[in-house]
Amino acid sequence: MAEPYSLKVMEHFSNPRNVGEIEDADGIGKVGNPVCGDIMNMYIKVKDNVITDVKFKTFGCGAAIATSSMATELIKGKTIEEALAVTNKAVAEALGGLPKVKMHCSVLAEEAIQSAIDDYLIKTTGKGLDLPKKEAKTCACDAKECSK
């Protein structure tokens, strides 16, 4: 039997925060697994090393939307360093937990944050975070734990 979603997950799925895109974003993160179906785009505005605005566009399941929404809430108003410290576990915990087969969504949220910050740093300093390149893998997330 599938684990139920927490009320917080359902709230962020039904009423996601910070949806959309920032036209003149300082950093844009694009992550996902097309085979799995979850694609996240995150846009950040930064002033004086603080993320002043953040928006997301996500194509995916309810958990992907909820984790994107929560991730934006967790980094808005934070310094770059504080935002980089947000882990997938922190996103999942802030949502009251995720079913095991949906934890990969919180990983994508963490990667979207890192990717947006990496893009910002490359644009402003010429040096990024040196993030590892990810390869799309076959994934049957609804049937079993994601193979990521």
C-alpha cells in the first residue's frame, strides 16, 4: 500500500507558492529526469548576496510541485551560502515527510537550488559550483524507489 502524502505536501501541491518565472533572473536552474517525467526550473534574483526573489516552473507529479514550492519558501530571503545548505532532507522534513518512492522529488528540488545558484555565480564571478553532471536514468518512480 502506498504511503499517504502529508497535509503540508497536499497544501503545497494544491496552492504552490512562488510559481512562475523571473524574466530578468540572476540565476536559472534547470534540472530533471525526462525519463522519470519530473522537470524543475528555478529562477532567482540576488541582491547583496541575498536571494530576494525566487520562482519555479515544474512539470511533474504532485510531490515534484510540492517540493519545488517548499524549496522556494526555504531559500527566499536567505544568503547564497544559507540557500546552498538546504538539503533534500530539509525540504522533505519541511513538508512533513514524503513517501519513500517520492524522495527523488526532494533531490531534484535541492539540485534546482544548486543549479540556479551555480548559474548566478558563473554569470557574476565566472566560476560556478563545479556541480557533477547528471545523466538521465531509467526510472519507475511510481512503481518502486527511483534509481537516481
